[in-house]
Amino acid sequence: MQFIDRTTIKVIAGNGGNGKSAFRREKFVPNGGPSGGDGGRGADVIFVVDSNMNTLLDFRYHRKNKGKNGENGDIKNQYGHNAPACYVKVPQGTLVKDANTEEVLADLTEIGQEAVIAKGGRGGRGNAKFANSANRAPTFAEFGEPGESRDLVLELKLLADVGLVGYPSVGKSSLVASVSAARPEIAEYHFTTITPVLGVVSVGDEKSFVMADIPGLIDGAADGVGLGHDFLRHVERTKVIIHIVDASGIEGRDPVEDYYTINRELKLYSEKIARRPQILAANKMDLPGAEENYKRLEELAAKEHIPIFAISAATKQGLKELIDYTAKALDEYVEEPEEEDGVKVYDAKDEDKDEVKITRNDSGDFIVSSKSLDKLVAMTNFGNDEAVRRFQYIWRIKGIDQKLRARGIKEGMTVHIGEMEFEYRE
């Protein structure tokens, strides 16, 4: 299966059903009152974490997810049915962002976790709902409220206990293959691993942890150079980092310099990642030159106060000791408290505070922006005089006329609100 860890999609919640304008027409009931029913609610778009998914590949071919509309109201005060929720399955570890604002809407990390990402529109009210002592026979009903629409960016961050970091070709894939059942591609060229690989490492009979073999880093990774952000995204959730260096220096690099370069990139990307417990693994100890470099690496480990292990993924030298120590480090790991950064499960059911804003476009027209007024415009039947009068009444009580006059509007100027435009009259 192709591994896709970032994609863009669009979600559209269902529109509410239209309210009905109707009157009772029954035998022995002359001049029956209004009896139009309300429309049903449109479908919410809800993201849910599915244990059977491990990639965002499905969204590469299914970029639009639309909820069903609610049913229209009917005569005899019959309400339209609410549309069933539109569930969108995502893999564990999916980060959901608004593509336009980059606001994090949801960080979905638990199996079965749900988040309402786009709210379905409410059903329009039938004319029976507008009957009162002043108007016993209203002839108008509301259209259904439009459902919310969002352009989204989905990012998958792997949920692994241990992340392997290091330059390309230092032996990360070989290590995963040696200690787990995972079989990443291994070859003598850089960036053999271009997508993350997960391996389950068994420690004893009933204990195990997940290790992630992630594409190698290079200078400038924190700025997106090479596989930069594609890698760093996946190391964010790990608890312990095994930092692998090529002790042999067979490719002409200095393992000590490699260690500091990689940690510099980690710190530039995230201070939190840089603070994660690290274990230094000096790989390729079976090759010439490794012993000499290992002495320098031991001095580095003592200076940085980190454990070091001499290993060979090829011969399995030192692997048991490394794995046992890693398991112990995981047992002792204490989660760093989350900072208040606003990253939480979004719920579109939470209503934002409505605010009326008045701006002007390049043509000098006035633009009235307000969520409640935009909805009112969409739900008003401007072909019905009673509905128009109701709109004008709400317009007045919200003080829009005063706000427009304060901004300098003159008679004859154009006002835009939602999908509607009209000429201003005193």
C-alpha cells in the first residue's frame, strides 16, 4: 500500500430542508390555520479515527466529502427528517487543519475519537412557526440553512514509541529489520526509505513497543530541505529517540559532527522534540575504523549525558542490550505537559460569537459581514412580501442602518450581504 501522509480535501455539510408554507384544508374545518412543517437538519461532517486505516491514500482519490441535505417540511405540520451524519474515516494520528487559516481543528490520536468538522444547516421553519397574535396566517416559510463548507489539510503523524533519527544510510532500516518483523527496503544508496516504516519490537513474552524507521535527515531539514518536514512530522509523537550514527565513517562523514548536526535540526524544528530522551547507537561496529571513532563517541556521550551502545545491525552485535535499555527508558518515560497552544478537538457545534462588520470593496460598495445575517439572507424567500418585511425588521433591530450611516453611506450606494446586493434607500 502506498503511504500518503499529507493531503488536501473539501468537506461540505448538508443543507437544512426547506420549511413548508401551507394551510389546513379539511372538511368541517373552514379557514384552517397555517400548517406548514419545518425542514430537517442537514448532515454534520464528522471525522472518526478508524483502526483499519494507516494512510491518507483514500483521500487522494476522494477529495470531496458531502453530507446529505435534510428533508423539506410538508403539509399538516409534518417535519422533514434530519439527515444522518456523514462520517469520514481517518487513521490514528491525523491532524486536521483549515487550509485557509491554518487553524488546527482536531488532533485525532485515539481509536474511535470523533470531531464535528462541518456543521449541517438547520431546517427552515414552516409558516406555522411564524403565527402570532398580530399575524394569524403567515404566508412565508424559511429556506433551509446552508451547511458549512471547509477546505482542509490532513497531516498524518505516526504514533510510535521510538523514533530512529540519523543521516541517510546509517543503518536505521537495517536496525528495524533486525529487531522486528518489518521489512523496509535496504540498499546502498541514500534515501532508500522515503516513507516511514513501523516495526513492533518484542521484549520478553508479553511486552513490546513500536519503532519507527523514518527517512533520513540532512542539513536544512528543519527548513524543509531534502525530506525535512516529511520526516520531522513523524518524530513529534515519539517518546524516546534512538540516534543512530555510522561509527565506521565509511562514507567520509564524521559521526560526531553528524550527531550535532541532526540535533541542531531537531531543535530548530521543535524544542520539545529536542528535549526527548535520546539513546546514541554507534552502528556498523563490524567495519574498519569503527573502534577508533567509537572512543570519540563515548566522550561525546559522557559530555552530553546520554547512554551509548556499540551495535551492528548486520551482525546483531549489541542489539539485545540496546532494545532492553530502550524498553526500560519507555517504562520510565514521563509525558511532558502539553502547552496551551489551542490544539484541541474541534467541535463545529460550538457557536462562535456573532459580530457585524462593515467594510468597503475597491468599487466603493459596502459589504456587511455577519454569520447570522448571511444565514438570514440564505434562508429568506425574497419573493414573498411577508418574508421581506421580516428581513427588514431584523435588519433594523440589529442597527445595521445606523452602522452604515456611521460609515458614510449615501442613498443609491450598493450594499452586499451574503449572496445578495441591493441599493440603499433612506
